[in-house]
Amino acid sequence: MVEETKNQPVLEIKNVNYTYPGSLEPAIYKINFSLQPKTINMIIGPNGSGKSTLLKVILGILKNNGKISFFDKGKNISHNEAHIGYVPQKSALDTTIPVTVNELLSLTQKSCKRCSGTAESEIVAILQKVNAVDYRYKKIGDLSGGQLQRVILGRALLHHPKLLILDEPEAGIDIQGEQFFYEVLQNLVEKEDVTALIATHEMEVVNQYADQVLCLNKTLICAGTTAKTLNKETFEKLYGVHTRPFNHTHAMHTHEGNHHEHAH
Amino acid sequence: MNTLTDLLSLVFIQRALIAGLLLATLAGIVGIMTLIRKTAFYGDAVAHSSLAGVAIGLAFGVYPLFTALIYSVIVALALPSLKKRLSLSLDNILGILLPFSMGIGVLIFSLLPGYQPEMMSFLFGNILTIQLQEIYLIIGIFITTAIIFWQLLPQMLATSLDEEYATLLGLNVKWLQRLYEVLLTIIIVAGVKLLGVILINALLIIPASAAKNLSSSLKLWLILSPIFSVITVLGGIISSVLLNTPPGATIAVFSGVVFVISQIYKNVLTFVNMQNKSISLPSTKTVMINQKNNDS
């Protein structure tokens, strides 16, 4: 099924640059890549490499002069038609606000022009997809980091997105929560016709789940499968001379050097 | 009992209660958005700025609340552009505008001939001097705001909760933000006679904070906040008449007491819940004994 749709990308990026107002240096420049449908794509790079900037440019939050094209089964579609779902790096939600999971999703549903309906059953169905239906009437402040992040993922699914953009979704989640989150995400990509683009620092996650790795340090240094990209040369270009990835074939940590080992 | 019945039969008390009831209900809902957006200082700055508008009105013989409303709405709408042009934070600009506008107000008052009792009334409020036309104005504001909330409350709350995400939802975030700011300004200016420019922010912040303490959901918060606000205002007005104290200050103190009670209740509830949890969990010793038995 995946093979049939190969070479018909869901997203194509050509010569994208962005410079923040007042800054002399570009945050990102000459970015070119494409995403195949139903794949998990991960952007890696050190802090300040432009990962979040690139995601915000794709989301349309930051305007740029490059070309960003969205496709649905080979047909060029507009940014609005692309129904992008977004899971931010650190949710702007104030967890001291007494809002329940159900209310958060219901407010999104009522405010979303692109959501299909306002049915309670849809909220339940989406919470089931992200394994969060048990917390439906819990306050967001009473959830663990992992539980909240799955709820935020559920909120992004209300758009019925073809493309899901996630900015370091594992931030603030324990290892168990992180694993569970990515299992849920992988399941969505496989069953729901979703393509995911994720900025991350977690090399174990990249090794385990990525179909395509995009190495970013203001410009794209490499792009390809984990086998092709997670190597010493790439890591030296990205993080410095004393870094090396763990041996992903055996899923073991074989770090050398004293810093940037985990790319944290 | 007779005293209370006698009080309620007085026309100025009836007007005070009607004005208080309507404004408190609105303030209870807008106060929730103020707390979510963390813009308590914004309300304070707009309220203090309105004193300049009041003074301009009195100097030119125009109805002062009208000029206060115009002045404050202009200030509220100019803030985003000032923030952008001056490259200053909102707090910083408000910190400049608040004393500047209030200073203008006091200066104009000082230039007006004779003693100005109105100044104290607008500084600390005097709900018992509310006129019939002001009641009509407040009813108009209440109906307009209620219609806006009926139509746009989910969108306004979604924008307040997460502005960036609201942009992605396709909402006109800037417009919704301006709408909130204008509504907040109108409610504040309409409430200036109730509590005065110095104390009006108490009506926005304190009942909503007390209600937040007891709310397990947004829905409950939206119900409790206006109720607490109304209790605060009506309780404050009646207490001020019975105790012969300034109404604005009495309402502010009354709301503070309501908040303290809610905080104590919340703390007790949290303590009891923790106790219950620790009772239901097996102790470390029990777990170790069970483990030992299983091992053997």
C-alpha cells in the first residue's frame, strides 16, 4: 500500500529560508525535502539548528519566500485543505486552569472551522485512538506529562489531519510515557493515513520509529533512512567532532566523547 | 429583618443592587478570561487610565463615563500597536500608561474650579449614587455582552487558553483578542461607579480566583465565578449600608473574605484527599511482609 503511493509526496519543500526580524543571519536556509505518505519523518539537530522554525514555517505561523506544496493523492492542495495537526514542543496550556480533557477537545471542536462536527462521540473515538478515554473528565492539571501529551495529540487529530507536525513531543515525559506515546503515533500512521513530521532530540526514538531522518543545522545536512543517516560523519557535522551515534543495529549505546552524546 | 426590607424598598439601593448584579455577572465571566490570559495588570491599567477620561469629561461638561469609555477604548486598542512600535513588553507599556493617564486625570481635576467631590467618587466608587440613565446604560452593556458571549464564548475561551493553537484552528485570534480587550474595558469603565478606578479590578480578579479554587471543570468555573461575583457585590452593598462604610471598599474586602474562605476550603479538601489516598495505599512494611510471604 505504501509502495503504491511512493513518489506522490504529501509535502514538498523547495528552497525554504527564514530569517527572524532584526536578525542578520538566517535561522534556516535552502531547505529542500519531501515527505512520503504514511511515514514517520524525524528532524534531528542541535539546539538552535532551526527545527522549531522549520515546523512553524510549514504550519504557516512564520511566513517565508520558499515554496511549500501540499498534496493529497498526487493532487496539489492548499495549506487549509492540508488539515495539518500540530503538537507543540511545550503546550501553551496552563495546567492550573480547571479545564477537563473533554472540555478542551470540545472547545477545539467548536472553534475549529476545519473539524467535521461537534459530536461527543467523535471526542470519545479520538480519545480511544490515543488511549486517553479514561481521563476524559479529568482536569488537564491532574494528568501526567505523557497522558497530557497524548491528549494534545488527540486535539491535533480533531482536524482529521493528513499531516501531523510534532515539535519535541517527548519533552517532559518519562521513558515509559515516551514509548507509549510513540507506539500510539506509529499506530495512527499505519491505520489512519497520517504522515508525521517530528522534531526530536531522542536518538533512540529516531532509530526505532523513523522512516526518514532529516538532519538540520540551519540547512539540511542529510536526509534518508536511519541506516543512511545515523552515522559518525553526520553526527560530527551536526553536533561536533567528539560525537558518534549509538549502534542502532544492536540498539545499544556506544557513545564516545564527552559532550552532545545524546544530542540533548 | 425589617431593616433589610426597609433597605430594599429604597430606590437608590434597588438601583445599586440592579447595577451590581448585572456588572458582577459580566465581571465574573470576563474575569475568567483575565485569569486564563494572566492579564490582571491590564485591567488595572485600563481602570486607572479611565480617570483621565473622567476628568476630561468633567472639564468639558460631557458625561464623564462616556469620555472615560472613549479614552479607555482608545488606550486598549492602541496597546498592540504601541507594543510593536516601541518594542516594549505589554507590562512595560501598561506600567508607563497607568501613572501617565492617572496623572493627567488628577492634574485636570486640580485645574477645575472649586472642590471636586466627583474625584473621590471615581477613585473609590460610590454605587449608591447611580442614576437611572446609568442603569439603562448598564442594561445595554449587559445585553450586548451577553449576546457576544452567547455567540463567541467557545472561540474566546479557546483563544485565551492557547493563542497559537487557536491561530492554527483558523480563528481570527487578533480580532478575538481585541474583542476581549474592548469588552473588558467597557465592563471596567461601567463598573467605575461601583468600585472606583482603584478597586474595580478586584471585581474581575477575586471572585474568579475564589471560584477557580472550587472548580473541577471549566463549566463549573463559568457557573461559580459569576455567582461569587454577585454574592460579593450584593453582600458588599448590603454590608456597607448596614455598617455605614464606603461601598466600594466594603465590596473589595467582602470579595477578599470570600477568596480566603474558598482557599481554606480547597486546602482542607486537598488534605482530606491526601489522607484518604495514604489510607488506601498499603504501607511499605505491609508490602515487604507480603513480598516475603510470597517468596517463602
